[in-house]
Amino acid sequence: MAVVLLPGLLATEAGGQKRFELEVETVGAALHALPVANLLLDEAGAVRPLVHVYVNGERERDLAAPLPPGACVRIVAAIAGG
Amino acid sequence: MDVLLVVGTRKGLFLIRESGNEWQLEEPLLPGWQINHAVLDPRDGSLYACTNSWVYGGTVHRSTDLGKTWERSEELGLPEESGLKLASTWHLEPGHPSQPDTLWLGGEPGVLFRSDDSGATWAANEALLGHETRERWAPGAGGLVCHSIALDPGNAGRLWIGISAAGVFRSEDGGESFEPANAGTEACFLPDDPFPEVGQCVHKVLAHPARPERLWQQNHCGVYRSDDAGASWERLDENGLPSPFGFALALDPADPDVAYVIPEEGAENRVTSDGRLGIYRTGDAGASWTPTVAVDPAWAAVLREGMSFDADGGVYAGTQSGFVYALRDGQVTEAARHLPPILSVEASTWQ
């Protein structure tokens, strides 16, 4: 099982839920299982450039990367905008 | 019947309700989203917003309870074989009254979508995606944006779209095909070919609801009117307008000869002309224009979605400096101030 934590705007889009416990084996599977998957991934299935994924505190860019048991996946919006 | 103004800003959506002689600003909706355009569907009262984020991309939100709760589109994107990705959502147009679940959506890069399930899923318009002239389209300052979608109330198969900077395109078959409709409109930024088939920088196109073969256009290079459904255009900006440049456009549903524009100094200085915010009206199909000055002095800017009109001749404009003005019976009133930069205004009536 992995725990996925969402930032505020995504939690709002997920109906107010910011913590998800998912039975998934990869980073990509975790993102796809979320109700905000189409905000994290574009139409080609790629992670949007300013969406950063951290697994147990380390930046992870590979959607195929396996998740260790009990992993904490944190979605972080890059600093952008004005 | 009072007016409800639906105002999209760079930082959220605002509703402004008229109550008696007062304007009441409600709490922001969709905080954190840039609202390029939002509209109340007159067919069923649903509120739609073109929602965009630097981080999370462009999508569409729908509310059936005036913003208390929202649903987000489930499927919205471009087919992989196009080689394109949706950059932003820009304009949402409720479909023909005979197609109650149909919506049209314009976006970047120069793309059009249709939904037949009230915005849950969207199909990209293939005719535009693979249009034979696409390689001659060029992005304007706001990107390669499909921002205008005008429907013919009497003919569900006919629509016009406007893309900056590709020009106006007309479909007679419900979007199965599109033909350029730019004859007579200038691309003044192309000195070697100022009247091309495509490549014009159209800023806004509207069809008159009671006489839809009459189109009005505010272009990068002039104000135009067409009386033959876009087959030809007549330039109208040398009869009282201080500048051919501007973005905003509004009509009067009761009178096809009436139109409103807000001229700006020019492409290199995008502030309202003559140091004031003037809403210019023609009542003779563009033969002459006269201003109503909303604010003087002012160096304001009203974007292409930033002006709207109601069924009773009222005109409403929102500025990039966050003020909303109402023009009715020749009188200007302030409906809101100090909002985030305003990207769109739509006027609706509510009970």
C-alpha cells in the first residue's frame, strides 16, 4: 500500500480529500488511480511539466518506478505563476 | 428580471448580481484557477468555466447550482496522432437550442471541441485539427487561440469560429468542414500579402442573433461587418473611432445595426485610446461611432472576452485593472472594483 498526499487545489478537485491509500505498485499506477489523474497527466499520459512527484522525499520522474511497501507519494506543484 | 454578470479573472470566477439598483459581488468561485471565459448556459442554467492552471493545464468546470458544487470534464485532450497537446481552454459556447446537451469549446493551439454530454467528455474537431491551411496559421500574443464561436440560431449546421492569427472560418455542416471567411479583412502585419486567404488576426467575431448572416468583427487591423455570412467584409473604423485596434465587441439583440467596441491605442500600446475608457457605439451599422466615456482619465484595457450584452440593450465591460462597468441607456455605473485582472464578462438574466 502507498499513501498519496495532494496539495490544496488538487484536494479540492478530489472532493476535499488530500490523503489517499492505494494498493498500487508503481508511481504511474498511483497517479492514474487518483480522481485528479487528468490534471496530473496530459492527454498523452505524460506528467505535466510543473507537476513534481516525490517518493519518500526523493524526486521521481519515472512513472514505471516501483513503489516500495508503505511509500509516501507527495504531489508538489512547482513554483510558477504570478 | 435582473442581470447576473459572470466574470472570469486570472484568479478565480466572480458572480455579480443585480438586485434593485445595487450590484452585489459574491465570494470568489474556483479559487486558484485562471478563468479565460465563463458563461451561464441559457438552456438549462448550468454554469461553465474554461479553467486553466500553469501547473495542471486547461480543462472545463460545470456547476448546476451556480457555483456551490462543480464537476470537471473527464476527457478533454487532443488525439496523439495530431502531434499536438491542449495548452489551454479559452471559450465555451452553449450549443444550438435543438441540441440541449451540446457544447462547443475553443482552445489553444487553434483547436475546437464538441461535447454532446454537457461537458463530461469532448471530441476534438478533426476538420480544424487537420485543416489544409493550418501550416499558415501563426500565434498571436495570447497564443494560437480559438476564441470565437458564433452559432446561427436558425441553422444548427452553421457556425463561425475565430482563431488568432488564422482568421475566421465558416462551417455549413455542423463542423464537418470549415472554409476560410476572410475576404476583405486585412493582415496589416503582413506587408507583402496584406489580404491573404488565412492568417488574419481576428480578435473577436459575433453573429447577430436575429440576423445571423450579419457578422461583426474586431480585428487586429480594423473593425469589420459582413452582411453575407462572412463571404465578404466591409471595414468600418474610419468614421469616428480613434483607432482600428481593440479586442472587445458587443451587440444589441434588438437592433442589428448597433455594435460596441472599445478602441485601444494600437498593437504596440494596448491601452484605451486618448487616455480614457470609451465605449464606442454605432447605431447605423458602422457608418459612424460615438463614445460613452466610462472613466477619464484611464489607460485601461478590455480583453476579447471582456465585454458582453444582455437582452435589453445593456452592455458590460471588465478591465484588466479589475473594474466592471455597466452601460445602460447611455449611463455608466460601476458594478465591481478591485477584482483580479478580468479576462471575461458574460451577462445573463436571473430570477
